[in-house]
Amino acid sequence: LNKHKIFNDPVYGFVNVPYEIIYDLIEHPYFQRLRYIKQLGLTHLVYPGALHTRFHHALGALHLTTQALEILSQKGIEISSEEKKAVSIAILLHDIGHGPFSHALENCLIPNISHEQISLEMMEVLNEEFKGELSLAIQIFKNVYPRKFLHSLISGQLDMDRMDYLNRDSFYTGVSEGVIGFDRILKMLIVHNDALMIEEKGVYYHKSVLSAELMLIQILNRAKHLAAQDIDLFCTPALSYFLYNNISIDEIKNNRHHLNTFAALDDSDIHTSIKQWQFHSDEILSKLCRMIIQRKLYKVEIQSQAFDPKAIASKTETLQIPNGKEPYFNFLGSISNTAYDLSTGSINILLKNQRTIDITEASDNLNLHSLSSKVVKQYWAYLPMRYTSI
Amino acid sequence: LNKHKIFNDPVYGFVNVPYEIIYDLIEHPYFQRLRYIKQLGLTHLVYPGALHTRFHHALGALHLTTQALEILSQKGIEISSEEKKAVSIAILLHDIGHGPFSHALENCLIPNISHEQISLEMMEVLNEEFKGELSLAIQIFKNVYPRKFLHSLISGQLDMDRMDYLNRDSFYTGVSEGVIGFDRILKMLIVHNDALMIEEKGVYYHKSVLSAELMLIQILNRAKHLAAQDIDLFCTPALSYFLYNNISIDEIKNNRHHLNTFAALDDSDIHTSIKQWQFHSDEILSKLCRMIIQRKLYKVEIQSQAFDPKAIASKTETLQIPNGKEPYFNFLGSISNTAYDLSTGSINILLKNQRTIDITEASDNLNLHSLSSKVVKQYWAYLPMRYTSI
Amino acid sequence: LNKHKIFNDPVYGFVNVPYEIIYDLIEHPYFQRLRYIKQLGLTHLVYPGALHTRFHHALGALHLTTQALEILSQKGIEISSEEKKAVSIAILLHDIGHGPFSHALENCLIPNISHEQISLEMMEVLNEEFKGELSLAIQIFKNVYPRKFLHSLISGQLDMDRMDYLNRDSFYTGVSEGVIGFDRILKMLIVHNDALMIEEKGVYYHKSVLSAELMLIQILNRAKHLAAQDIDLFCTPALSYFLYNNISIDEIKNNRHHLNTFAALDDSDIHTSIKQWQFHSDEILSKLCRMIIQRKLYKVEIQSQAFDPKAIASKTETLQIPNGKEPYFNFLGSISNTAYDLSTGSINILLKNQRTIDITEASDNLNLHSLSSKVVKQYWAYLPMRYTSI
Amino acid sequence: LNKHKIFNDPVYGFVNVPYEIIYDLIEHPYFQRLRYIKQLGLTHLVYPGALHTRFHHALGALHLTTQALEILSQKGIEISSEEKKAVSIAILLHDIGHGPFSHALENCLIPNISHEQISLEMMEVLNEEFKGELSLAIQIFKNVYPRKFLHSLISGQLDMDRMDYLNRDSFYTGVSEGVIGFDRILKMLIVHNDALMIEEKGVYYHKSVLSAELMLIQILNRAKHLAAQDIDLFCTPALSYFLYNNISIDEIKNNRHHLNTFAALDDSDIHTSIKQWQFHSDEILSKLCRMIIQRKLYKVEIQSQAFDPKAIASKTETLQIPNGKEPYFNFLGSISNTAYDLSTGSINILLKNQRTIDITEASDNLNLHSLSSKVVKQYWAYLPMRYTSI
């Protein structure tokens, strides 16, 4: 065997061809013709870069499928090597029935026949040529195979077909709005009750950032509390100035020295202090500092209703926090996703007739969507249990 | 003058410093300290790449502002060079009052004082040092300058601050969901009644793709109509086969030859024919072919209610289309944005407690948003007037 | 076990932590401190983006190593899972001994002690803490383990340390000259006689492009040969014009029709003809056309001396090519890498003293290197044996 | 005027069409046909992404030319608006004479006629149609216009044609080795004696990184010198430990405490100290610290021979450095570009016949070039004059 099993994809980089039969199917004239069928029909007349073809899309979807199968296997979902090969074949050939200009001429050149029907016919022909090696792939493609999540990888809300074309179309048109974090979504895939879905941890992932920042605030609060009692704290002169004094905005306005001392501060003043405060005799300060330096972040719980303080109290008891010191370790609060706070103004579109409309009324708002997300309020509780992440 | 006026930004590439005073402000210790203040506080504990600083963000926002001012000038919005310089100074210094760890410690290290207040104090100090050269910048920053759209570039729904940080935070965290088409939005900016907004044309831009595809379909329809009358048409043997015969799915299933002839087709069979059909004696065919080859695409009108056929008819009269042939040239229809058709299934999240919820219920759905856009139905009419685009 | 085993890298995307112990080592304070040690010392004063740290570099080098081990395994190099884990540990910790500002202060803060020595000491301490689990990693790190290629992955001409930092430094400084095709190089790695090297096929990869183009030329030559004998050939009218007539530049200048006919040609005229010519009665034409449509490209042999025609002839005999028709199937020739042909001019640098020097004399020409590659002449022979590639 | 003057390029983002006539030329059928002529002929058979066309390349080269003209103007090179328009036209049309499959079939379809000759003929025809508006563009294209550097932008060692195709071909093939820092090169362009060349400053740009690092070393040296005299220095306990003690590698090996104290150090220990040392009573220490915090970096001089110490001494006299303290402020030394130090090993290629050869012998080494740069030794002197950069 001396076949090249690698190809170069501008979207994903170097990519492997995972099976011998995949290589042979790629070589087949049915598949080679996809080189000359543009993925997006005439889109290139408006976006000149959109010259990519069904050939490249099929290989890209294959690549994502290979990765998804690998990830699911690593998570303990049992998928036999026969099933893996069959899914790979099915995704490779899912669009093989497309004709000239893909969707643009579908049902026009040959009326009343969809590309999926022709794909299926071609798969049956190839199955004969390859002596039955495509039988399982065809079952999965037709969704008659019992393990339904395998079909979902080819066609469904989280399928690899869409995952590839959203990326690929963005790449070649230069319209970045379609970019999705395919890599991230792939890593979060899981199978539950034979259905493909997304793991929770991925969804709440960035909450641990807030956890770290809440700890930092408590550290400074505690340090100022100690400073107010004239307890000694290692720190740079500039930081010392603000820990041991309370400066008002008027004082800042009237005395240049305050402002210049503030201007001597940056992240490193805080960081060097926290490193040293790990060994301070005040238990609360040192505990919080050790937690943040060693990145033992709080565990977060999130819900759409406010937390019941009693429920929190009961958890805290088990955590051996010095009496009365819970406020340094438990945090309750709420956040909203505030990329664009619509209450403070809106984005308007200037129509050609010089009328203006709000962006949310514009009919084609999909592409500007990230500028106008709706606000969701959430309540959270951070508790001092270890939350692991790198 | 021998100052370097260029810097290198991984996000935007090489970038110019537009004014002498901007260079001098960058050199000032107040500004240089921003090198050591992380943009995203402790986010790097979760996303290790998020080490970028307020220094880099301020330079990036300056770069976008320089571009926005240039684009607005090119569109005929009069902005004096003094105003341009002032806006540039204001955006450069908009975050200069941030202290250690940016927002994470705001209102904590110095209680009750926001970073904007300190920014303003520092700008006043710098204004003294630079002998009043920042006065206009300060007016714009405080939004007391009459031309309000200039302030909107610094703070508002379309400001350059947000435009930069959405891009920059995505770049450094590696989370692509925040990527916006800043380049595209910048190019669409316009000022109307002293307010910053977005031009309509940008919003409807990709509709002309659909226009081209509708024309292509009419060409094939006309060609098949002529073929049915045994009129001669230049084309490849494989295309000829499907123009002059009507093949059903059953025939395809039963006769391998049909499928193999279909497999001989690709985009180039259609394209070479259309090039030749420009000179065909049938006026409708040749007119449609010339339009698409020369990219004289239809003009599209879009509205959220269905079109009134009479209104269409009245427009058509003025266009000298052969009597009874309007259906080849006017198209009415509707589309929905169908990235994910929620009617056919939903995306589920698997919670840690093994319960599943729909993605639209997940509290942190922002990042997966592109997978679940709401469906908007629109009605369109394409009319044979020239729609220009490259 | 409920540990996050994934992190987000702006350079490579989402990345897995491959072993439990790797996760625990990342959590160790020795390793966490690398978060605060910049990879490039003070480089950020000149390239503001260069804020990345040893922490991220170590994780990146780990990621590339995981991939390299996987690729070598797939090629049949036996590497035990113990060896894989040990190499992963060794690359993760290879820079753990770096102190503040990395190389900038090496041998200064603690004179005469290199960071490698401290790395080794820390690895020994960690080995105690982890009860000997790092013993094999330390052997490989010290290059005392018999299988030397494993050490080469950590330190050598093709090591993953360098592979990561060349990429990463480019990414964060925004200087694209350092970008290497790491993905490509990884895929080409092979082990031979216990040494890490690069497979030949990768090196000669793009030669098959030339192969395809030579075949295309022969097809047109053959078609013109047949046209000269008035043999019928399916093609578009415009292509026919140039196949059946010989047009000179003077004729083009004097008769607008020639130019306009030429302007009617594009790739698709050739492509549709070749598809049809696969079935032409001329054996040479049809054979060449089938070869290119089915992508059975020539095999290429390359050497730095000219080929001996007799050697070629002897190979050809075995290939059953019609007598006297070899010139259509065998090609001899030579090429040079001609990115910039220095014989036609040079690139000059304008010095501050207004003197000019050639770029190859400039002391710091590394970054402009791609503009002045030296010319290498090669001789090639293409022979009609199948050369596989996608 | 209601023409779209913008298009979307995956390589450069949104791009403007600078002149009305450029728009009209793009609309001309001669130019529109370039949409169907692949830039790289049959390369897509090996690199499936290489489907980009002459149309897109011409627009890209136009974009770079617009930028280059703007940059040269900003540097004071006088270029009239007529000249700018003419160069823009000439670069847009430089490849308009290409036929099917570009270079692959050049001289084959129409023997003995180059694409440049046809480009010129088409430009003459267009000049008639546009009533002489292309006359100056044609002069520049033919290099008969007196200002030769304008032709160099279209054809020469630094032309925008090559600048675009190196980028574009890399982008679409996915082979990153061809990526050049086009943005950087554009910014460095200058005209001298009517010839296009590169400014020196760009070439030596990154030397100021070394400057900063040399200053940092001197700061630590001075601090240790003061510590040896028991002079008090603000610093963190961990840094203090290494400033006031000399620790050997044996001590580190034998006493865990040394190693753990070292492990408490990171960049911030040094940075907070340097900020404070700006105000130390030792003049040398405080001067060096102020220089680095305010980024007043040394000026560097570089030459290929060693420096004469007397010449350095004479420069130093004028700089009022305390007697005998020059070693803290003047640095002499040498560096080599050491991406890959060939003295410590080489990169081997494993041939199919199992022979190995050095990468520098491989005939096709262009693509792996960055792995084997030749070593250039340079001598440098850093002197305490201000070197400005951001």
C-alpha cells in the first residue's frame, strides 16, 4: 500500500483520509466530478471568493466527522470500527448527488428529483461496485440503522455537514459572521439516550472567570480591613497608599499626588502582594491568596431564580469556614449578558429612502446579530469548593 | 521629525499613529502603565491566552477610529481635521483611568470611583501638560460637544471601543463566537441627523446572490421550453440529454445510463452553454444569458408583507418585456433565514445531573447562539432592473 | 474523576490534556508560576502583542508532541504508552526552570546556572512528589534513554519546542515571517535508524501539479494535431476557432474579431471538451483525457543532473505506448525555483545615510528572506505511471 | 452615482474600488471572463483549495497598489492623481490577456504569443472604448513613462502582482510557507532615485528588543553590586534572597528551600522593583530604571566587522556618563541568526529508497527553508541615545 492519505485544506490544515475505501471512493469519477460543482452556485458573482466546491466540502465534513467520532469514543461512547467507517462513508457521499450549481438548479434541471435521492442512487451503484462495503453506510444515511445518533452526525441540528459549510462558506466569502467555534462544539459533543447533544460544562465554561474575580475582590477587601486596624502588609509603596488611606474623588481632583500615585499601580503590584500574603498570619487573607495563586477557584451554581440564603448557609456549615467569615467565601449575585445594553440606546439602519429603522426590525438582521443579543438574567452562588480548570 | 509612527498589532497588522500628539501621549507614563494592566483581569486563569492589556486595546480602538473617520469623510460627512484629532485623542485615552486588573477591581481598590472619572482627571492633567491641546477631545469625551455622532464613536451602540474589544477578546481567548465583521460594519457606517447608524445597502447585500440564481433557473426553464419544441441548442451531449428528455426517478433507478450521464455534468456544461446561448435567436433566452454573463443582475425589493401583483404588473409595463413573457423576468416569492430549522428538531444540553434542556433555555446560550437563530419570513420581488455589484 | 481536560489555545484551538498526571503537573505551583513569566522577555516593548508566557508555550509544545506521537504511531513506529506519557511529561516540563523574563535574565539573576539545570532539579523534586512517575521522562529529557528519537522530539532540529515557539511568537508579535507549516511538517515526520526525519513524499509533493499541467499541454497539442488533419472534435465555437486556425500576433492586432473570440474563452471551454474527448476515437487523445479527468497523474522523477534519454527509453518500452507516440507521454525538462529571479534585478535597502545596499548584504535579512531565495536548477522526467494524490 | 464601490476579499477583507473607471473596467466582459480562469491552472488537483481566479488576483493586486501609493504619498513622494489612477488601471489589467488555465496553456493554445502581448492588445482596445483614458496606464505598463518606479509597482522585484499572488496562493492552497508580511513590506516601501526600495528602519526593527534586554541585565547587575555593599533595595522577599546571596547549583541541589524560593519568582517581582528603583538614590540604578520604564531604549549600531573600542569611547565622552560607569551604558557584542544551529545537527530527508539526505541537498527545499537558514554573524554596539518605538 503506497497511497497518499493526506490532503491540504485551507480551512482545517492537513487532513488524513481515514480508510482505504474512503480513498477509493474519492478516486471514483462520481466523486471527482464534485471538483467542478460550486458549493454556493452563483454566489461568487457577489462574493468573488466563493469558488469552493462540493468536493472540498465533502472532504471537510469527513474531517469533522472523523474528529467527532474520536471525541465521542474518548468519552466512552462505544462505536465499533465498522460503524465509524460507515459514518465516514455516509458523510463523504451525502452530497454526491448534487448537479451543476448545487441547490441553484436543484429540481430545475431534472424536475422533482432532489439531490438526496440521486445521492442515494449513486451510493447504491457504488455499493455494487464495492461489493456491499457501503451497506451499513446506506442504512445510516437512510436513518434505518437502530443507533440514531450516528445519523445525527450526517443530518440533524448538530450535523457535520452544517458544521463544515458554516465554516467553509465564511472562509471563502470573507463574511466572518458565520464563523462558529466548530472546534469547541466538537469537543462538547456527547451522546445521551442515543441522541447527540452538548455537554453542560462547555456551556457554563467561562463562569469560572467570574469566580476568580470575586476572590480577588475579597482579597482586597480583607487587606483593607486589616489595614484599617494598622496590621502590617507587605506591598509596594503605591499600593500601600491606597490600602491604608481612603481617597475621595475630590481629593484626587485637588491633589495631583493622589493621581500620580494611582498611576504608579498596575497588575504586578497586586500580584506580588498576593504571592506574599499567602504567608500572612491572617487566616482569611492567606487562605484566599493561596486559593487564587494555586488556582483553586470557587465552584459556581447558577439558576434562573434567586438563591435561598438558608440553602447556602447549610452548605457553608460543612466547609469549616471561620464563624462569621462566610461573606469572604460565599457570594451571591446576578449577571446579565450585556454585550449590548439595549436600554441605553439602539442601533439604527438608514434606509435608502432616508427613513431609519431599528436593527431588530431589519429583515436581514442575521448577519448583524451579535450586535443585538437579548438580555438574560441569571442568579449565581459561588461556594468555596474546588472548581477545576486550567 | 524622526519618530516611529507605526506599530504591529496581531489583530489588525501594521498600524499607523496618525498624529504627533498621539505619539507623545503614548509615550507618557500614564499611558505606558497600561502595558501592565490586563484587559480581562483574571480571565487568563481560564483562557490562558487572555493576556492582552489596556495598552493594546487603546491602540486598537484608535486604529478603528482612524478608519471610521476616513470612511465617513469619503462618504461626504464633513469632519474637520481638528475634530478628527480630538476624537483620536479621546478614544486613545478613554480607558486611561483603569487600575490594576481593570473592571475586576474597579470600585474596590478605590471605592466609589469609576475608571471613567479617573480617565477624565488624567485627561485634564494631560491637557495642562500639553497646553490645552486636549480641550476639544475632553468636550467630545464628556459629550458636551454639539456634534453628538463624534461622541458615539467613543461610547454608544456602535462605538470603536466595543468594536475593538469584541475582536481582541475573541482573538486572545480563542473563542471565535465574539468575532464580528468589524471591517464590514466600519464600511457601512453613516451619519444621519447627527447620529451614527448603518447603511441599508450593507444589510441587504447578499440578496443579489438570490437574484443571480433566479435568473439561472429561468435560463434553464427557457432552454427546456425550446428543447420541447425541438429547437436546436448548443450544448454538451450530457446536458443535451437532460434538456431534450424528461427523466423520472424510477427511470434513474432502473437504468444505470441515466445516472452515468448525470454524473458527466458539472458547472462547466451549463456555463459554456450560457456563453453560447447569448447569441441564440430566441430573444428571451439570449437576453437572460447576456444579463447573467455580463452580471446585470435583477434589482430586488423586499418587504415583510406579500407583494401586490398589480403593483408588480404596473412596474413591468415600463420595462418593455415581450407580452406574456413576464414570468421569465419577474419573480415573487418568500424566504426565511434557515440556518437551523427549529421545526425539525432542537439542540439539547446534557446537564451534569443527566437531565436535558433545550439550548434556548440554557442560561449561557450567547456563545452557541449561531446555532439557534429565530426564523424571519420575508417576501421579495425581483425585477429586471440593473443591480450593480462586483 | 471530574477534571477538565481541555484548554483553549488561540494558536491551535481547543486542546486536550492527554494524561491525568499531566493535569496534576499543570496544577503544581512550579508550573502555575509560568503564567507570569513572559516567553519573550521585554519584546512586548517593541511588539506590543508579545505578552504570551512560558505557561502557554509549554501547553502548546505538549499539544504538538501529542500529535507527533500519534502520527508516528499511525506510521507503524512502535511507541509504548509509557514512552508516550514520558515524552509528554518531558516536553511539558522542559522550560519549567525558567526564571523572570526567561532568557533575558538567564545567567544574570543566578549566575552560571542555565534554565535547563533548574528544569532538571525541579523535575527531580516533582519525581519525588509523584513517587517516581517521572523517572522515564527524566531519562528522555537527559538523553540517556536508548531510543534517541524520543529525546529529539524535545530537543533537536525538529523538536516540538521550536515548532511551537516559531508559531506562537509569530502569532503574538504579528510578524508572519516566522510562520512555518507546522501541521505539514508534523504529518511528514518519520523515524529511521532511531532518528527523527522528514519523509521524501512531503518534500516533492507539489511536483504532481506540474505533472497535471504537462498532460494538459499534450492534450491541446494532440487536439491541434488532429485539427490540422481536419478530424472532428467536439468543442465550443470559440475553442474551435483556435484549434483549427493558427493566429499570429499581427492578425490579432489588425482584426478585433480574433481578440474578441479569444475573450470568449475560459477554463470551462477546455474542461467540457476534455470531458467529451475521453470518448474520442483517437487513442492518444482519449487516453490522455481519461488520465487527467480521473486524475491518474504521471509519476515524476527528479535529479540534479540531466536524464539519460536511453534510460528513459528503456522504461518506456515496458509501458505499451503506441510506437512513436512517446513524446505525448514522456516529458523531460528542467525547472528552477524562481520566486524572485535575481538575474532581472535586485531588491535594494535604502540606508539612513541614503546609501543603498542589496538585500542579501543586509545584516538582518532573515525576515525578508522569502523575497530572495537562491535559484536551484533541477531536471525532471515525467513518466506515465500512476502518481496518487487527492 | 449609485454604484457599489466595495468588494469582499477573503484575503484582505472589505476593499474599495478607488475610481469610477476602475469600476467600469471591472464590468467589461474582457475583465469579467477572468472569473472563469483559475489563477493556478490545475494546481487544484493536488491542493483542492486552489480554485481562485485571475479575477480575484487582479482585484487583490489593485488593493495592494492603492495602499502602496497611499503609503508613498504619506512619505512625501509626489504622485499626481492622474498617475495614481493610471497605475491602478495598469495593475488591474496586467493579467487581462491570460487565457484558459493561465500559464499552464500559455504559448500552447496560441503558439508564440505571451499573455502580456494579449494584455497589451486588450488595453489598446479598451483605451479606444474609454476614449483615451488608459493612455497613461499603457505607457506605464510598457515602461516608457519617465517615472520608472511606477512601472516597478506593476512589474519588478517588489511589485504588487507578486505580493498578491504569494499571499493569495498560500491562502487558497493552505501552504503557509509562502506567506510574506505584505503589510510590513508595504509600510517599508520608499522611492529613491526613481527606484522602489525598502527603508532601512524596517530591516533593523527588532534590534530594539535586544536593547531593552541589555538594559534589564545591567539593572540587575547594578542591583547585585549594591546588594553586595549591603545597600537597601525595595523588593519582594524572594527577589531579595537572590540579590543578597550567591547560590550555586550544588546548593540548589542540596537544599530544597533555594529551589522553592526561586519558584516564588516571576516577572512581576522584577517589574515592581524596577518601578520602585526609579527613585533609588544610586544614580546609575535609578537612571537605568527610569530609561526602561519610560521606554527610552538604547540606540543600536550594527556592522559586519567588530567595533573599534576607541570609536565607542569617543562617542561615550559626549554623553556625560559618570566616569568609569560606561560599562553600564555601552554594550558591545555579536549575534548570529540562530533559528536552527546547523552545527549541532542537521535535518534529514528519508528518501523512498531508504537513503537519507540532508535537507539542504533536497532539490525542493524551498518550502522547508525556514528550517535551515544560513548563519550570519553581526557585531553590534548599543549606546544610550534614545531609540524611539512604541
